[in-house]
Amino acid sequence: MADKRTPSADPRRAPNIEDVARLAGVSTATVSRSLNSSGRVREATRKIVETAARELGYTPNFGGQALASNRTNTVGAIIPTMENAIFARAIQALQETLAEHKVTLLVATSQYRPDREEAQIRTLLARGVDGVVLIGNRRAPSAYALLNARGIPFVLLWSAPANSPFVTIGFDNFGAAHDLTTRILEKGHRRIGMISGLTADNDRAFDRVQGVSQALADHGLSLSPHDLVECRYSLKAGENAAMQLLGATQRPTAIICGNDVLAAGALRAARASGLTVPDDMSVIGFDDIELATAVFPPLATVRVPHRRMGVAAGEHLLRWMVQGERPPSLTLPTEFVERASLGVAK
Amino acid sequence: MADKRTPSADPRRAPNIEDVARLAGVSTATVSRSLNSSGRVREATRKIVETAARELGYTPNFGGQALASNRTNTVGAIIPTMENAIFARAIQALQETLAEHKVTLLVATSQYRPDREEAQIRTLLARGVDGVVLIGNRRAPSAYALLNARGIPFVLLWSAPANSPFVTIGFDNFGAAHDLTTRILEKGHRRIGMISGLTADNDRAFDRVQGVSQALADHGLSLSPHDLVECRYSLKAGENAAMQLLGATQRPTAIICGNDVLAAGALRAARASGLTVPDDMSVIGFDDIELATAVFPPLATVRVPHRRMGVAAGEHLLRWMVQGERPPSLTLPTEFVERASLGVAK
């Protein structure tokens, strides 16, 4: 053979899938499945493959096809808000994944308003984007019609509804909320309050409330209307909602919050009321954003797969945009993170 | 006269500048100056005018000119990051201001990387935008050349350099840091440490370090190299940097942080080290984002005019895009916010 160097001997050659397979000690098919986030690989294997790929600087090239010149090399994402950095880490990962393929991500925010989101979908399509990323799955048929009429690849993040006609990359909000509620019940809590985001136009918030309700029902309890306060996602709104729950005759021993921002507000309300968390009351968040460990005590919460959603959204979209092949939906696991804000009920 | 109704009698008629002037009890010229954020109006007057305008639902129509049909009705903003929501409130206000005129804001993030920002400027111009918003004023001439070659209106937020050839809408980072340091010195602190963001590609971070250094020099003190730690803007990085400062033989009695995220990390380091803030050590932030009051104790910090920067950027750009008239630069005031994380030196 003319060239006897091992593949890794030439640092200028771009690493390929065989290099990754060799370093990770797996087959190229496993590398492919691992990096496609297609969910059919054991977590430990996926981690080894990802580490090997990162070490080598390998990025999948989608069958060697480059993005065609009639593409704009732009993807548009519409997120509800940039405040509180709820969507920041996923959008960050999405952007990095797209940037590896020289695709630019443009982001618009809808303020949780369906009419504004639909107008922004129109704008993105008019400006020319090769793909679209939206949050959640419940929206007017007219919004989906817009996307389908143009045949633009689009993926929906943050939820994982069964039998969706669309490509969703998310997690089970109902299941995660059900699980966290069960763990709170296991700590002996029986008087449980909930502060939720506004559920009207937010399927994730709605599903979380349903998950909490169902877990309570499974234990012969219920979430009565005055145990549940809905408000917008802000620290101040969370604080006010918690003050309302704390003012009840029978104040809750645990407050489940629809996200970490509301939970940080609830911690502030507890402090203002002279209550110690978790001795007098437990507070539980959702998301595991950086705020969860910036506050004191740090928040027990649900770890949402922010980064993996963003990476998978980027990879799914790129494959769809380049190969014209509609990717499958993907449901990612969440994890309950126990921290000091959750204690045993008195 | 055919129509004797007072202007405010017909709720369907759009309110005009005279309506606002009447309600606010000022001249129409004052309304115009107030809403143009041109800085030549007393703060109290501006507030009255803004309240009146909001109450009436008045939005300036820029001389009655609508956005021309050859425009894309899109503005692009490139911000360093969406993490930590540092830029979120200004971008939110910018978007709301543009949305009132049916202009959509698309946002890209550069990860504080000048090369990526320049690529994104290219993409935005290629996609077609009527205006561009960038953060900071120091960048390669090639980036400015791109914008100038296309004659696209653009404004630079977050800094206010003297004699800039560009339109800047920001505040005095040096002055704000100088002022906050002086206040810390007034509390008797003499051993002062600083945790800064990476100054290499960030003029705001650089100016803040200079402001702190100058204030110390004014008092015969200095910021020696081992009193200053640079790191990226994250909670963990701030915590690690603070641990480093706390490990010094002479640990500081006050740590000035380049932003609130770093300060939240410093609070965590203090707690991990068994130090009570502010009794054992003071921690001071910069920005006054929501995080500043989510942590405990709440952070003394510099209130940055997030919303006003965003609104002014939108109004300046709209006027420039519609009337073709280059607006003046604008320097907005900052305010030191004293909170419990700053105490008297022991």
C-alpha cells in the first residue's frame, strides 16, 4: 500500500466515522446510531462514542452531501421568551450544532402569544429559512398549514405527545411532573400547593399540572382550585403566588413550581414569611437551569435535557434539510434532582 | 365645524401627539423629545409623557411615513449569548418597540466570538434586514465595512464611547464601575478583589476593570494582577474565581464582580468557605438582572438601563430606516443599587 500511515497519523485529514468507531471500540453502525440521537443505543455507549467523536473533532457529514446552493443555510427558531434563560441552553446547543455545518440560527420570541408566533413563522418563511424550530406542539392548524404548504422541515421541541403527526424532540412533561409529585408524597407531604405557568397557550405547563394532579389522585388526594395558582413565569409572579398559597388557612408543606424561576420566587416568599426551607416548607422547581443552584437552598427540580434537545433538533433538521428524509420523533429522559429545598414533611 | 367631538371622544380614532401633550400637560415638542429618548427632557417630565402615551395607546408614527414596501420589515440583532438572560430585557424591549411597527426582530448569538459575529452580520445582510443591532463598539474594521458598504442603519448598544463614528446607545461602563468602587471604598474596604469577564473581546468588561482600577488609584490603591481574575460569564466560573481570591494570604473584604452572574457564583463560594456575606465579606454585582434579587443576600449592583436601551434602539433604528435620518448617539444613566450583599468593612 502506498500509504501505510494509520488514519490518525495525519492530523490534517478530517476524522471519519471509522476513526470514531475504532477509538470508541464499537461498530460504525453504533457510532451512527449514537450520534443520530436515535435513542436505540445504551446511554453508556452513547457517552463513549460522543467522547471519542469530540476528542477527534468528528462531525457527521450526512452522507457526504453538502448543503445545496439553493439553500439559505439559515434555520429559524421561535421561542416563547429570552427571559430567565429557560430556553437558552437548548438554543445554544442547537446553534452550535448548526454552526458546525455553517448554518446560521436566527431566533425570534413570541412572548407566549400564538398570534405573534404565527406572524413570525410567516416572516421566517418570507426571509427564507431552510428549517424551523418551534417550542411545544399545541397551536392553531393555520400555523401548521403555513409550514406544510411550503414544505419546510420543522421540528417541535419541549414536548413528546403520543401519535403526533409532526416531528417532536422533547420529553414527557406529564410523566416528569407525576414522578416528582410521587417523590414528594414519599417524603410524607400531603398538603401540596402548585404554582404553574399560564396553561392556556402552553401545553408544557398544562401537562405538568395534569401530571401533578394525577399523582395526587393516585394517592387519594386532589389538587383543589385554591391549591393551584397560575401566573406568568417571573420571579415576582412566583413570589406573589407563593404568598397567596401561604396565606391559606391550611398552608401547604410543599409547593411544586412549574419552573425554577417560580420556585426561586417561592423561596423569597418563604423567607419573607419567616419560614425556613425545607424545615418549615419544601419548594420544588422544574428545568434545572443555572438559577436552581444559584439560590439558597438549592432547588430540588427536574433536569430537562436542554442540551440534548438542542443537539438532536440540529441534527434532525440538518439531515432532513440535506437528505430530504423526515427524521423520527424523539423522546428524551428527564431526571429528578434531589437537593436541599425538598425535605421530609413535619 | 362638522365634527365637534373632542379628540378623545372617539375611541376608534388613533391617538395623536396632541392628545398625549394635552393629557401630560406639556407641549407637543416636549412629547416628541421625551418619546425620542433624545435626553433633553427632565426625567420626571419624560415619565409623565410616557405614562400618558401608554395610557392613550399612542405610538409615534415617524411623520406619518409607513415602512416602504421595498423593505423587509426585519431587524437583526447579534448578541453575545442568551445564557444568563443578560441581554434578554433589552432585546425584549427592542422587540416590543419594533413589533408596534410590524417589524420583526431576528436574533443571532455570537458566543462573544468576533469571527462568528462577522459571519452573522453577513448572513443577516444576505437574508435582507432593514437594520442591525450589535452589542459593544470594539470590533474589526471589516465588520463595520460590511455594514457601511450596504448602507444599512445600525446601532451599537451597551457602551457609550466618546467620539464614536457610529450611533451608540449605551452607558458609561468605566464611570459606573468607578462610581461603585468609590462607594465600596467609602464603606472602609481596602482589600478589594475583582472577578471580570474576559476582557480581550469585550469592551464593556475591559472598561469596567479600568473604572475599578482608576477609582482604586484615586485612593492610592491598586488592583494587582492577583487581585483580578478573568473568567467567562457563568455561575461556576464566578464561584471558582472567588475561591481563588479567597485562597490568597490576604483575602479581600470585598469582591467586585463584572456582572451579577459572577457575583452569584461568588456568593456560593463564600457560603462554601463558611463566610457570611456581608459580615465577613461583601460581594457586588453589575447589571441588576432578576438573578440579583433571587440570590441571598440580594446583590448590591449597578442598574443598567436595559429597557430604555432596547426601546431607544428600536426608535432610533425605525426613524433611521423610515426617514433616512441618522439619529444621534445616546448615553443613558446607570444607578448604583445598594443591597444587603454590601456591608461595612470589618
